[in-house]
Amino acid sequence: MNWTAALPEIFLSCAGMVILLLGVVQKKDSTTLCTMGVLAAFAMAAMLVLQVQPTAAYHGLFVTDAMATFAKLLILAGAALTAVLSLDFNAKAGTARFEFPVLILFSTVGMMTMASAANLMTLYMGLELMSLAIYVLAAFARDDLRSSEAGLKYFVLGALASGLLLYGISLTYGFSGSMDFGRLAQAITDPDGVSTGLMVGMAFILAGLAFKISAVPFHMWTPDVYEGAPTPVTAFISTAPKVAPFVALLRVMVGPFGHVTVQWQPIIVLVAIASMLLGSFAAIMQSNIKRLMAYSSIGHMGYALVGLAAGTEAGVRGVLIYLLTYVAMSAGAFACIIAMRRDGRAVERIADLAGLAKTDLPLASLLAIFMFSMAGIPPFAGFFGKLYVFLAAVQVGTPIMWTLAILGVLTSVVGCFYYLRVVKVMFFDAAEPAFDARPAGVSFVAVASGAFTVLFVLALGAFTGAAGSAAKALFG
Amino acid sequence: MSETNIAGFPILSLVTFLPLVGVAILATLRGDEAAVAQNARWTALWTSLLTFMISLVLWGRFDPSVSGFQFQESRDWMPEYGVGYRMGVDGISVLFVLLSTALTPVCILASWDAIRTRVREYMIVFLILETMMVGMFCATDFLLFYVFFEAVLIPMYVIIGVWGGPRRVYASLKFFLYTLTGSVLMLLALLAMWQRAGTTDISVLLHTPFPYNMQYWLFLAFMASFAVKVPMWPVHTWLPDAHVEAPTAGSVILAGVLLKMGAYGFIRFSVAMLPDASAHFQPLMFALGVVAVIYTSYVALAQEDMKKLVAYSSVAHMGVVMIGIFTFNQQGLDGALFQMLSHGIVSAALFLCVGVVYDRIHSREIARYGGLSDRMPAYALVFMVFTMASIGLPGTSGFVGEFLVIVGAFKVNFWLALLGALGMILGAAYMLYLYRRVMFGRITKDDLKSILDLSPREIAVFAPLVLLTLWMGVYPSSFTSFFDATTGAFVQGHDQAMLGSAGQGLRPLTPLGTSPQTPLIRLGTNKIGVWGLVPSGVLGAKPLAFLPASTGTNLP
């Protein structure tokens, strides 16, 4: 048995225990120390991920292929960026407790397990490990009513979604006799001869995962949790925990249900259309920037689903590039939101950004770059994510995919309206008092993500190649 | 594709990205605000002048007798998907590169005193805008073109929104969303062509035949983008708003270069790559062009705001350009290109003229002025030159373009030429009416009695534009020679494509009663139906199924 395939996860888990112990035995506040430890563990894990050979381990429960490597690196990067963001925020909010980075770490282990899942049970275990840590994180500011509410809401709805997922898994197992992706794929080959029970099982699995990526109609929790959770947690939820379930979704849909694309494609198309529409129209009326980002992320998941709906290798490649650019933009945008702090208090209304270009031009420019990028305006990274998913849709070329592509580009124009509104508030409106000085960590994340977003265009070939080989691994 | 770059160094990349070096310098300027502003002005001016001087190499070394792309550069971008960083200019684009690099220093000079707040940021945005404009005209890769084409929106949005007039927020948003809506549909067309041809290299796409019903949809998608940019009636309504609210230099670039991007797109993509669909939609384009010419001329006549008047005249002039492009003959095309250049200079200069009095009185209302010629003789003279050029008086640049277009239109249809020429008469009406109300009469307003004539800086701005206008009017062949060979080959290629598709039975124009070689339309007869909008039988069947998964999937 090739147990080293899971070495990054094993290492991270052990490191998590050690850091937890360290935090407990340390007398004085050890949050910074623990965060540094977690960041070091992430860096080490990333190196291990690169070392692991492509293989299937633990009797096929766990695979390490190019897809897993791509996803894990992205997850680690997203988690690390948000860990950096949390440092200063928690100190100022009075919630600097060493459990925070440790919870992020364990959540990351869960996500990495999901990315490697080759069995529905592995998938479920990873998903639960990820989610349980996030439930706690969402309620981390336990004296804050909104945060407690967000944690509770997320927990209750998340438990429901987990239930749906588990029910779907059990139906799938009952009607096909296996939970292994490979064997499921062998069992489910005839697009017309799929049993109803299996279809229902698949729909439930889809629903459970759609909840995690906050796709319509399983998005209800998103705005409230985004708004209520402490901002670094929101940043965390909107980056890596979107990637892992999405990769799992890709694995399940392309793997076990790969031969019955016709059965699930309409569902994905509907979910994608609904997410794009809701993401663009519902965001227009928001006045809280975290809620705006919530609807924005719903919309983004809709665009990424366009790639999955295509059901082709090019589509999966498009999804991966989309997720890559999305994580960078999202982390950067949340870094800018965390920098919104006036007289020691965090502010989060869009109106608070008024005239930011006059008081803090670098921050305003960075946030403007993220907004233009999310709107899909070239030459920023977000444009290329959209380009690849729409290319996949156009390549399939069926009327339904054309509808999806046309609706997609048109809703992106609607979405552009609210992104532009943020830019307008920052650049065109009269200035509000300046924000407090930014901590170095926040500046670092904002500048690093900004540089990635702007310079992505130069390294397009390399990223496309990496995503391409990851997609190829999935299609074998 | 032969790698020909007679300049010996990557001149197009240099011209495109040199302004960004200026941006980098501007970003590092430190000191008190007044000093930074002054240094920013000079840095931006020198950067743009240097860019212009380097771009003059194109003027000197461009070989007008060759019809293909010159000064080509090529770098890998996404080689396995047929996408590259490809730059090159041909007879169609070279003069627009020069127009962009020439107008930028003019704009920076024109903003010297007019822009007083956030000068450094203004100059940064303007230089970024220059990079995007030049890059767009130089790109010979469709994806690269699209990136530049869209990216132009960002600096222009900021220029209108930050340094604009009272309704700047509305105008900038309208500008952005109008243009974006069209562009995203073009993006889908781009993807479809990319998928079919396996590359986004324009020189390959130009020789890739697209099936007729695919062309039909591609044309509509391109039209959604380019028609907004031109702008064509009825999607022109963003233009007056954007012009009125934009600062003077913003209007200059908008009228001078940005509108040309739409017409350039029509020539480069719609007509060149989709010959059958272009012929099919010819009546529609003529109709829209004629409506633009006549309707917006009348609208211009009723305007009370000087900038709005010039903005509507732009729509009318671009209508003439569209008629010229869709004649598909050399006179029409040459005329369209010449008119684009001429309009780029003349309308830019007219906006500058408005800016001169706006800087002094802070009003653009025509009724606010009157009798300026007494106090401002030099200004009156300059304004006169550009008024005449806008009308199309022989001896000025405006005449050559309109004349050639009308000759080209005459070869297609008498009525088309007549209606197109109406624009010149109406143009004379609104421009002379404007001139009379602003310049002549007695000075009645007190503040006008002490108004100052052109300053040396303003003379420096106008002198090259006056010279160019007269040069283009008196000796047009020093400009037409640049694109004669290209348009000749272009028209020939188009005719061949028409003949070829006629042979294959793909020719769709029979329902409209035209012949393959010389597409004729009969305006005024009911044969034209709904201006060609109804697809012929070939199309009717399965409009969306033109890309079955099995055809020509060259992309991995």
C-alpha cells in the first residue's frame, strides 16, 4: 500500500496537533506564533504535494493526480492568504485566539482530502472535516451576535446539505453496489438505462455539493454568513472552500457519472443560469460590501459551472482556470475590505469607500483592479477565466450551450454594473475621512493578489498548461 | 507567414508600451502637489512626444506598395491553442497608429491648464489609454485585439468619471455598459471563429472560409460590438452624453480615435472575414448609415450645447464612413479610411475649439456666446478652418473623404449617393449656423468683452492640426498612398470571395435581387424587404446549429 500518497495531509494533520499543543502549553497569547506555524506547515505541505507521485492509494480511496496537485496547491495558497489576513484583524477585534489558525489548518486538510477523493466516502469525510472547522470559524467572534448567528445558520443549513449528500451517496451505493468512482463509472455506462434511484442519488449528491459552492438554489446561507462571519473567515469561505467542493463536483460528475452526461447536463445548465442571473441582479441593491461579495461569488460559481456543463476536457480546464483567478481576485478583494477600518472600527458599507482614491490611491487602485477583474474586463485575470469557460461552451456548440454562453456574457454585463459602482464610489465620489493605516499582512495579500491579477496575462501559457494537464488527468 | 520587420527592432511593441514607461516614471514622482503636477505634465508630454517620434519611423519605413502586414512581431502566448502575441500594421491600420500617437501629445497639451486636480493620475490614465489604443490598431491576433479593445474602456471610464462634468457618473457608466454589451457578444463570435480555425491569428482568419450561416451570426455579433463603438444610429445615444461630460481631451480622444476603432473593426473583421454576410447585410448597413447621416444632422441642427452639436456631427460623419466601407469598392473604402482620418483630426480639433472657450467662460451653451470674432480673431480663423473641413469644403481634408465615399456610393446606387451627399448640405447648415451664433454678431455678454485670444500653448496645439487638415485636403495622395495597395487587394479579395461563394451556391443575395460581382441595392423599392434582416432559406433551417461538435474542432 502506497501510504505516502497522502503524505501532505498526514504531515498537515500532525503539524496541526503540534501547533494545537503549542498553543495550549504556551502561557501568553500565542496566536501569532501559531499562525506562523500554520503558514510554515502550509509551505511544507505545498512542497510535499509537488513531490507526491501520481498514484492511487488506500485501495483506491485516494488518488494523487495532476488534478489533485493543482487543486491542493490552490487550496493551500487560498488558505495561507486568509491566514495572513486574519492575523491583524483578530488582534484588533479582540478575537485573537490560537485556535483560529489551527481550525483553518484542519479545514484545509479536509479540503485536500476532498481534492484527492476517489470514493464517495473519502469525499464525504473530507467535506465534513472542512465544514465542521468552518462552522466554528464562522461563529468565532462568539460575543458578536451577527457572527454567532452566521455560525448557527451555516451549521444548520450545512448539516442539512450534508444530510442530502449522504442520502445521495447511500442511494447511489444501493442502486449500483459501489462507492468507488472507478467502479461506479463501469457500472453506469448506458445514458438511457440509468435507474431512477441512481438518478435521484446523483441529484442529491449534486445538491449537497452545490450547497457548498453556494450555487442557486442552494445559496440562501451565503449572504447572511458572508455578512455575519468575521471578515477573514468570509475571505476564507470565499476562496479555498469553494475550490475543494468544486473539484469534488468535477470528479464526481466526470468520473462516476461521466457516461451519463446527458442526464446531469440540464441540471448543471439550470443551476449555472440561475446562479449567474441571481448573482448579477441581486447584487445590484446591496449596500454592504460583504453581502455584495456574497452575491458576486454566487455569480462566479455560475460562470465556473458553465465549464462543467460543457462536460468536456476543455470545460474542466476552463473551470480550473476560473477557480485559480477567482481565488486570487477574491483574496485580494477581501484584503481590501479588511483594510476598511476607521478609528479602530471595521466598516463595511460600500458608502464607506467614498473618495478612497483621494485618501488612499494604492488601495483604491487595487480594489478597482479586483473589481474590473471580477467583471471580466481584460487584461485582468478574471477575463481569462471567463474566456476559457465560454470557449468550452462554444466548442460544444449545441443550442443549449450557446444559450448558456449568451446568457453568461449578458449577465456579466449586468454584473459589471455593480462592480463599476464600487469603482465609482471610490473614484468619483467626494472623500470620506481616511482609513486607518494598513497592517503589513493585509498590504502584502492585496499587492500579491493584485500583481497576480494584472500579470496573469503574461503567464497565461503556463497556467493554461497546468490546468490543461490537470483536466487531462481527470479524463484519463 | 513570413516574419518581415524592416525596422529591425520590435518597433510596434516599443510604440505600444513606451507610454507605460512614462506611467512608471509618473508613479514614482514625489514632492508637494504643485511640483508633482508640473512634473507630471512634462513627463507625460515628453513620453507622448517620444512615442510619436518613434512612431514616425512607421511613416518613413512603411512600404505602401505591399498589401500585407508589415513590421511584424510574433511571440508565443498560448502556442498550443494557436494564440500568440502578434503585432503588425498594414495600410489600413498604420495611419491610425500615427493618428493615436499624434493626438495624445495634443491632448496632454490641451489638458495643461484645464486639468488642475489629480494631475499625475490624469496623465497616468492618459498614457495607459495611449498604450491600449495603439496596441489595438497593431494587434494582428484576434484575442490580443480583443484584450486591447476592451481594456480601452477602463481608462476612458476613469477619465470621464473623475475629470468630467456634472453628469459624469451617468455618462461614464452608460459609455462603459453600452460598449461592453456589444463587446461581449463579439467575444462569443471570437470564440466561435477561434474554435473553427484553431487559431486567432488574423492573417490566418482572413483566409479561413466560414460557412454562410455561421457568417450570418458572426456578423450580427460583430455588429453588436462595432456599431456601438462607431456609433451607428440607433445605438449612438451614449456618445453625446459621454462627449458632453468628458473633459476636453477625453472628447478629443473619444472622437479622434475611439470611434475609429468601431469602423476599423468593421473593415478588419466584418467585411474582410465575412464577405458573404457583409454583402447580405449591405442594405441594412446602408440604411443605418443614411439614417445616421440625415437624422443626426437634423438633431445637430437643434442642439444648444456646442459639444453635443459636434458629437452629433460625429455620428453623421461616421455614417458616411459606414456607407463607404460597405460599398465594397476601392473609392468607397479609400474614402471611408480617409474620412476616418480626416474626422479624427477635424472633430478632435473642433472639440479642442470648444474647450478653448469653455476654459475661459465655463459654459458650452451656444447662446452664452456671440461676437467672439471681434475679441478672438486667431480663434475665429482656426474655428473657421475646422468648420469648413467638417462641412467638406474642397481644399480641406473633409472634402476628399466625403467625395470619394460619394463616388463609391454612386457606383453602387444613385439614390444612396444622393442621400449620403445630403449629409454635406445639412453639415453646412448646422456648422455654419453654429459658427454664426458663436462668432458673429455683437458682443453683449460682459465677460466676453474681456475674453482673451489663443495663448501660445493653444496655438501650438492647433497649428499642427490646421496644417494637417490643409495638407490632407490639398495633397491627399500622401495619405491615400499608404492604403491604396491594401484597399485594392482588399476589394479584389472581396470580389473573389463573392464569386467563389456564388459558384458554390452559397450566395444568399438572390432574394434581394442583386448580382454576385457588384452588389446593388435598390433603395426605394419594396424589394429590399426589411433591410436584409430576414435570413434566406439557407439560414432559416437551424440557426444555432452551425457548430456541430464534429466540424473542424482543432482545439484540444
